[in-house]
Amino acid sequence: MQHIRGLADILSKHQYTTIASDVYGVLHDGAKPYPYSRECLKKLHDHNLETILLSNSSRLGHILADDLERKYGIDKNTYKRVLSSGDVTRQFLQNCLNQMLKDSPSNDHSNTIDCSATMLFKNTSRPLSPQEFTQNHLKTGRFHLIGTKEYHGPLYEHLAPHIKPVPLDCENDIDFVLVGLLTNLPYETESVDINDPDSVRQHYQTYLKQCLLKDIPLVIANPDVYAPNGMNSDGTRRLIVCPGFIAELYQEMGGKVLYFGKPFATIYRYLLSDVEQQQQQVSRVLCIGDNVSTDVLGARQAGLDVALILGGIHNISTTDNESITTQVDQLCTQYQSPKPTYTMQYLRF
């Protein structure tokens, strides 16, 4: 593990040609851009380094790109594309529909990639193909959406009428729950506070118990447990609770959970398909992220180098290399992750 000030310290030495950077916690903190992030993307582009933004967002990549430019001034011309967990979730559901209708795969390149989910169930983890999910779980085509139509409609609207959402208070049977964003359940009297894990747990517990009784799987379009969301008034980091939190809660209860984003294999297969198309070597891809449990673990499991941003979700602010090493080692032990290849305070060139 090497501590670096910026990417210029390592790019020429290691001949990286592709940068796969996280978004939330690396480019911005949910409220404003991080220092140097926009400048870094421009310099990477100017040095002919291809940048792909790799996000656990439940929204589609091209929509995220528009938001990044509008909200944070991140120029779409400084990177190649955004690949999101939402993109992979959408493709999985599309392939499930193909199985339901027995359609032949389209000529779309994404259909040539294995988009199997990673299913966690009773302390086991295994790939779950669209074919198996369709055979075992898609009986009615109905599902519950935990999220919003505005944000998550693009994940499923094209699947109607064969796969479609029904109201959360509907008594009809459903096949699965699609989780994209933690929102209020319509029949709960108390609103959920997404900054408070206890509030989220209490709000969703009864609903998850009902799902468990019917053996209904959760399809998690964003596996993040927490994400940075600006700063509190006292200067401490503010975090919001994400869909991965209730996924973990459901797993603990004994429920089936399907994942697509980091640290799971599917999103890295999509990433590396872009690299392989251009006949680049995997060893020349550098991942960047701020979360040991998703960015570091996922990249290392995929055989990729990774730089951990210290100023993101873990908020490691010390400049002492020995202290950084100790804190990162503790995080890697906590999340059962290999160590990152590099660490740096913020994304900078």
C-alpha cells in the first residue's frame, strides 16, 4: 500500500490507460464537488487517459451524467461514460423478460455479457442467472418498488405489461421487491429518517417480515449501505442510509437478496468488457473509490489495482502515513477486504 499525493505520482510508472472512478464520495460529497475532482478529470482527459465513472447509484448512467453536470459542474466531455448499478439491474430485468417471452437475445453488446446477479442467502453467496430467477420467482410479473417512479421508472417501464410494479399496499401477490431508494412506506404512520439507521430499521422491519414469510427476494439496485451527504453543523461527516442497509437487515432475517453493483462481480464484468474491446490489459486499469467495503473489495476481487480516497465516507483526515496505514488496515480487517494498492486524501492529478 503506497501513500500518494495525486495520480501523477503513479500514472507514468505503471502505464495505466483506463481510470474507473467512483462518483459519490470521490467526485462530490452529495452537496458540493470535492477539491480538485473536476480539474483531475480534465487533466486525465488531456493526458489521453480514458475515464469511466463506476457508480453504485440505482439510476441509469446517462441520467447521472446529466445530474453531475447540472449539480456539480462535472463536464461530460472529460470522461467516457457512467456505468451504474442501475444500468446492470436494468439489463438483468430485461434478460428476465427475454426468458419469460423466450425471445432470442438482441444484438445489443450488453446482452453478450453475463449479467447474473449475486444472491446472498443464509450466509452463502452465489451467481443467480436471469433464467434461474425467472423460473423460480417470476410467476405474476408484479413487484413492489421502494423508490420513486421519477428516479427508477427507467429501470422497468420498458418491461410492461409483463413485468410491472403494483402499489405497496396492494394485497395481490408479488414476485420481488425492487429497492432503489429508501422512501416512506405509504401505510406507516411515522416517516423514515434516512440519516438515522434506527429509524430506517423500525420503519421497514414489519414490511420485511411480511416479505420473508412469502419468500420474496429483494432486488437491490444500489448496494451501498451508507453514503456521504455533506457535513453536519458541528463539522462532522453526515451520512445517509442507502438500500444496502435494508438488504443487510433482510439477509440477517434469513431473506434472499440480489446484488449487482460494487463489490459484486457483474459490474466489473461490464467494466472490463469495455477495456477488452479496446485490447487493453486488465493490469492497466486503475479503480478509484472511497469505500473499503465496496470499491476496494470489489476491485481487488476483480484483480484490479485500486486507490482509496481517504476523505470520503471513512473521513480519514490525518497526514501521518503510519496512522493512515493503521486505520486502513483496521477497515480492511473489518470488511474482510484486501488492502488498497494506493491511498490519497482526495482525487487529484
